[in-house]
Amino acid sequence: MRDILDTVNRWLREDRPVALASVAKTWGSAPRREGSKMGIAFAKRLADAAPAMTGSVSGGCVEGAVIEEALAGLKDGRARLLTFGVADDMAWEVGLTCGGSIEVFVEPLDASYWRALAGLAEADRYGVALVVVAGARIGEKLLLDASGQTLYRSGDLPEALAAQMRAAAAETRKSGIITLGDTRVMVDQQLERPHLILVGGVHVAIPLAAMAQQVGFRVSIIDPRAAFASPERFPAVANILHSYPDKALPQLGLDRSVYLAVLTHDPKIDDKALLTALPAGIPYVGVLSSGRTHRQRVARLREAGLSEAHIAQIHTPIGINIGASTPEEIAVCILAEIIAVRNGARDAVR
């Protein structure tokens, strides 16, 4: 969503006809996950000039066919659900030979709906969009925020179906297609941007911060030592806090979007971070340390009253074991583990 946001906003300001394509469901080794989006814009006269595109629904495999359907949808004003799979002649024709199957929902973009959807991304807030992708009400939508409040609702969406969609949103925690009676509905989770908090402006934190930003993380640095956590060392991060973690972490907030890497090797700093973060139940807490150092740490944490369940949440030695030695390689293995946890790839994580 965020990868297409600025471009689609510009197209709308230019009053261009725009279509939105969303990956509704995948099977096998499809190259993009549910919720991935592509925007397609045409000239004001649809027959003029080549289309422009931003984002992707398949990494290049089916984009050509999706663009053709987007143009058809803008001409007839109708949404459509497309299916591509390796068993289909169309899949080979458009290049989907990677072994997966996908359903892609393509629709003329409703500017009012887009503004509500974009508002969530711009404010870094959670929400869920529910879109009818098959059935009599195809194209009807309901957009809810984290508390279940309605941010957008199609004018023709019946209350009975809207109530079913609200109930489904409360029970469903991943994107994909669900069936409500004879209606298929795409559940499109709008997640907050992940927030990587690095405790310690040490050498490995420099490439780790840069790499994390490249893959979409917001990054903050906590280190009471101003010489380590300086704007010169970390020029593009969201926050630099020169205080101890027990003070700084509550300022930044500890929620489901936060991933914490504790890197200083200094118990006066690291222990405060762990005692503050672990009870909050954030998705990931990793600590850079040896086995001996960690055993000593565990003894201190127990003495401080931290439960065994909380201590068991710690990922250490931090990162996936790839035999890393340089700061850049260590940064790769740390970020790989965080991404694996975020994506639910448990086989990749100890």
C-alpha cells in the first residue's frame, strides 16, 4: 500500500482515470502476498497514451493482463476478479510459471474510498478493508479502524451484509478471501508500519538501521551515550533518544508494531530495556550476546522479578545463524530474523 501511495495520490490530483488491482488470494509459490497492490493510470481520454503503473501484483508475471482488464473496467465501470494459475493456458500466456496461483481484484478506483484508505497509511494506523469480490454486490466496501469504527462504507452496502463483514473483521487476523453466505469478501489488512527500536548506537546498528529503512521499517535509536547515538551516525532515523530504555521505551510506545534489538553489551542499559519491553508482549526482542553473558543476564532478570515466560521470549544469540562476522553481515542476520518473525516464517527462526 505505502509503495503506491504517493503516485496514486498524484494521479488523482491530475484527475486521471485510475484503477486499483489487489492480490485477493494466493496458493502455492505465488510471488506476492495477499493485499499487495498495483495502481494503473490512463490518460483522460482512455485511448490516448500508454498506461502508467506503480506497485505490483505478481512481480511482473501477470501485470500485462491485469492492465488490460483495468482498462476494460474503467470503460464499463465494473470491477472484476481475475484468476491466474499454472494449470491455466492464460497463466502461461502471461508468464505465471513460478508454480503458484493468484486471484487479483481489479476495480475503477473510488477516490473517496482511496482517501480513507490512504489516511490510515499516512497516519500509520491499523485498519481493515472488506471488499465484495464476487456476488451480487461486487465492489461494495467497508473500511474499519482498529476500534471497529467505520471510516468508509459504500452507499449501496446492505446493513445485514455490513454487519456480517464487521463480525468477520473482528475474527480475522490475516488478509485473504472469506465467504459470507453466497458472497465472497476480500479481507485486506492495513498494518501499521513496523517500528524497529535499536538499543545502542553501536557499530552494527548503523547498517542495521539503514537496511531496515530500505525494507519499510521506521527506526528509532535509544542510547544514553550521545556520542554513540548521534545524527551524524544515524542521519535518517525517526527518533534518537539520549535516555535509558526504561524512560525512552514508554515514550516511543510498545505495541504490536514494535521490534526491539538490544545491542550495547552493557547490563546497565540492556537490562533496563528487557525489564521494560518483555512484559509488554511485543512481537520480537533480540539481544546481542554470548551464551555465557546471557546466562548471567537471565540470573539478573530473575532476581529482578521477571517471569520465566517473559525471559523465554528473548531471541539470543540475536539473528539467524549465517556465520556472520562483519557488522554488515551481522545486520543482515538480525534483520532476517526480524522479518521471519514478522512474516510468521517459524521454520527460519530458532
